[in-house]
Amino acid sequence: RKSDALRLPNGDGCPNDEVKSPFLIGVAGGTASGKSTVCKKIMEQLGQAEMDHTQRQVVSISQDSFYRELTAAEKAKAQKGLFNFDHPDAFNEELMYSTLQNILQGHKVEIPSYDYRTNSLDFENMLIIYPADVVLFEGILVFYFPKIRDLFHMKLFVDTDSDTRLARRVPRDINERGRDLDAVLTQYMTFVKPAFEEFCSPTKKFADVIIPRGADNTVAIDLIVQHIRDFLNNRSRHGSTGNMALYMNLDLN
Ligand code: CTP
């Protein structure tokens, strides 16, 4: 399951009585660019182990939890690679927005996980997102919707070559998502590639940091982690309103 909420063993999941608004990071990029791996590395490097576990938490959420539910006819199309999962209309924008707002207000939220084999939301396996210090929200179109884009404190774009992405996507869809080669390639050429060019790639300009080569770029990830640390340190010194003006605008290209 890819949208895992990582939580520290802090009892009821509520670090303290103070309502904290998390540092919200958007992570966009084309399919199979390495968004999930970048999130995982950021989470690892924020080294929850050495932090006071009653104070710190880092959580990663996937935009897939906000796909809208399909009708039976749409599911039949999806099975053959004939449904466009890369178009903004495939997502429930309102639910995404209200969930992120709840998270920013320090509330616990529950979101469904996503089942690629059935192309449906899995309400049996709800992910509980507890109030956290840092929340990463990753997906192909997290910067597409203006009012959602405006919620992020930091915006990252994982920029990996399209041939590398296709070479990763084909075996992933066949091995992990139960697809056959024909359907994967039909879907890629009909929807994934054109939608990347029309909807995802243009959102790169909104990023604070562009990460070339994705998760292999340890220098970029180190810099990002340092920035998050600075923000969190600053906030613990100055209270939850923290100094948001710490933004850096790094274009690593
Ligand atoms: N998708 C699909 N079938 C579905 C739902 C989504 O094939 N039922 C595909 C869409 O075509 C879209 C992709 O899933 O292109 C979005 O997931 P992706 O970004 O590839 O996966 P992540 O693990 O979030 O990203 P990364 O590989 O960058 O870590």
C-alpha cells in the first residue's frame, strides 16, 4: 500500500494538548517519477528516532486517496486502459481541499486507501492521519488546483525523464497493479502522456524546489530536509505561528 501514514508510538497519536498546524509539503511530478520514494527519504531523514516522540511526527498522504469513485461502466473501461486517470476531473477536488484544511487545522482525518487492481477506493482499509508536524501530500496533480496549491508551505516537483518514468511504470503496472502490457501501453499513449504534458508538467513552474533525477538526488533531499528542520526548530522556539518567511526559492536546475 503506497499511501502509508507513518506514526510515532505516542499513545493516542495526539502529541500534546496544543493544536498544531502542520508544515504542509506538496510533492508533484509525473507518473513513476519517484514521488513516493522522495517522501520516504524525507521522512527517514527527519529521523524520528532521535526526536522526542511526543513532539514530532511526519506523515505522507497520496493523492490517489482522492480519486472519485467510478461507475460500473467506467470500471469496465479502466480495465482495458480506456479510462483517463490522469485528467483533473478524475479527482474529487472538494474532498481533497476539505481534508487538507482539516489537517491544517490540526484535526485527525480518515482517508480511504486506493486499490489499483479494482480501480476503486478501499473503505475497508481507512488510513488514519493523526495531527503531525510535517505532512507530505504527493501526486501527479497536487499543484493543478489553485486553491489546493495555495495551501502548501513548500512545493516540490520531482523531475525525472519521461523514458525513465515509462520504463518504471510498465513493470509496476503489470506486477503490482494487475494490468496487461497492451492495456498499460494503450493507457500510457492515450491518456498518461498527453495529460502529463497538458496538466502536470505546466505545474512545475509553481514549485519552490525542482528535484532533477528524483530520489537519487541526495543533495536536493538533504537541502529540503534541512529547510524543514529549520522551520520546525523555529516554530518550537517561537510557537505554532512560526516564521513562515523562511522560504527559500531554490531552482536546482
Ligand atoms: N492510475 C491507474 N489506475 C488507477 C488509478 C491511477 O493506472 N486506477 C495511474 C494514473 O494513470 C496515474 C498514476 O496512476 O498516472 C498515478 O500514480 P503515480 O504517480 O504513478 O504513482 P506514485 O507512487 O504516487 O508516484 P511515484 O511513482 O512518482 O512514486
